[in-house]
Amino acid sequence: MSTPFSFSILATDGKARRGEISMPRGKIRTPAFMPVGTGGTVKAMYMKQVRSVGADIILGNTYHLMLRPGAERVARLGGLHDFARWPWPILTDSGGFQVMSLAGLRKLSESGVTFRSHIDGKPYEMTPERSIEIQGLLDSDIQMQLDECVALPAERKEIERAMELSLRWAERCKAAFGDQPGKAMFGIVQGGDDASLRIKSAQALAGMGLKGYAVGGLAVGEPQPVMLDMLDITCPELPAEKPRYLMGVGTPDDILKSVARGIDMFDCVMPTRAGRHGLAYTRRGKVNLKNARHADDPRPLDEESDCPAARDYSRAYLHHLVRSQEALGAMLLTWNNLAYYQSLMQDIRGAIEAGRFEQRTEEISEGWKRGDLPPVT
């Protein structure tokens, strides 16, 4: 692995940035959307499909892979890339989100977090050092600090306590990560919906000289305008020459508005989860294939799409698969959704390069507003 980790900005349009992350396992075109492969699999997809729709990087989860099959086992089997048959870059979440989502199964201290497995109740300890160790055993390319994410709304005192703890954990993660050529550790800005806490967190992390920075603790219950306000406050405090990653976001509209504020990387379970529940994302907006109106509709989801799932199957057939709970329905709609998200990112990158990001954003949004075309009669 001789290629160093680097990030270059190739074009800007307003605050929107078109960039590229270079790593030994490949380049990541930004703005980038990372499909979520929590347990070493992007649900309902083959890895070759994930690559074919345009993904440069996927996300894995330290907590879930720690529970099963176990990080040491993955390491013995050659690391997560070989194990999952994905030879390109992988980012691993540290397990910090589970500090919030599994609040009833964990105990928090200065040292770290003690979990009881949601699978069998077995206890596990996750310290900042152990989180980085697990991510190293998985051999992920971008590793995230362990942090505490607080669900919103929350009291300022609680948000401040979690933010300060996350900063101390960031220092410990940085020390545990050390110098790993070709790899990166990202810090995570916390601070809830409090502007002063966000600024304090961002400035402290920027002072650590990390290779990249994430904005965490958003899209966890607050309205979109609050999320966008926090990005307006946070992004200017982060080093302009480093990549910025908005964790767990989001809808196509969230992505457009966040790119406009200087965000470079995204991940979200939304396109894969929606696909498994009968919902398709298209350039004409969302299409709910559970609805009976599709039962006799011979049209594809999008006749102009490059994705076979969107172009080659009738809505009537997709509706039948969804209503019959056939596995193929989840597979086709997930394929469509990830293809749409990646085509959106390609569209965004091209618009920034052409200096027409704002105009293209308006055109994309108008397409969603016009909605799906009625069936031909």
C-alpha cells in the first residue's frame, strides 16, 4: 500500500466542492454516497452490482461485525475486503451510533461503553482503543473515532457532556490509530442543535490535525432546517483542504442541500431499506410499488435509466413481487435505488464541474415536484 491518503478539490461552485480522495485501494469521487454494508453485505445486492452502479466506497459497522462474525475471525480470513469480495475502499463506523440506538443495552463511562449484545445478551466492552483495534482487524481504509451521539431533542447540559466526552475519545482514537500510511481516521463533530457547542467541537477536532472530519449527531430527530443550520455553522470551522462527511444522511433532497453547504461524503440506509419495503427512488420522485394503482401498469420505473431494474421490468411486475413478498422485489428495488442515488451523485459532480450546481439543483427538484407520470390510457 504505497499510495498515500490524499484529498484534492478539483472544482468548486459556491460552497459545493467536486473532489477526489486517493487511497491505495482506489479513488473516491466526491461528493460521494456510500452504500451501507453494516454486516459486510449491502442488503439484497451482489457486490459487483454495487460497484456497477457507481459506488467507489461502502460502509461497514464496527459494532455489528464485532458481534458476528467477530473482528478477529474476519482478520484471520484475510480482512473485510476479501471476506466480502469488495476490493475497493471501505469506511467503518466506530460503533458510536449504537451508543445511542442501543441505549437500553449499554452502560457508558469515561473509559468507554459496555454493551449487551442485542443478539444473545453477551457483554462486550468498546473503548476508543478497542474500536480502533477492531477497525484495524477489519482492515478498513477510513476509520471513525468512537463518539457519543445524542438523540435530539435533548437538554444542552446532556449535549455538552456527550460532546466533551467525544473530544476526549477522539484524542484517544488518534493515539491508538497512530500513523497508518494510506489509511485515515476521521473525527466526528458533535454538539446537537447548539451552535456554540458545534463550533467548539469542530475547532477542537480541527486542531488535532486529522485526515478528515465527519459531522455526526444530525438526522436523529431534528427537522431538516435545524440540520442545515448546523451545517452552515459547522462547515466553515473545518479545514477546507480535508474531506467532510455527513453521517447517516439521507434523502436525495438532504444530499443536494448539504452539498450546497460544503459536504463531500454521505451514507444512509434509506435507499436499501426503502427498496426492501417496496419504495423506489426515481428522477420523478418516490414511487410506492405497494399501491394497487401499479397492478396493471406496463411501464418501467424509468425508461431512460441505465439500470436494468429501473428500465426493463414493468411496474405491474414489481408491484406483484412486492405484494407477494418475493425476494426478487427487494433485490430489484434496492438495485434501482442505489443506481438512482449514484446517478444523482454523478449528476451533482458534473454540475459542480460545469459551474451550474444551483441551476441543476432546481431542475432536479422540479422533477421531483412534477412527480410520477400517470399511466397511459
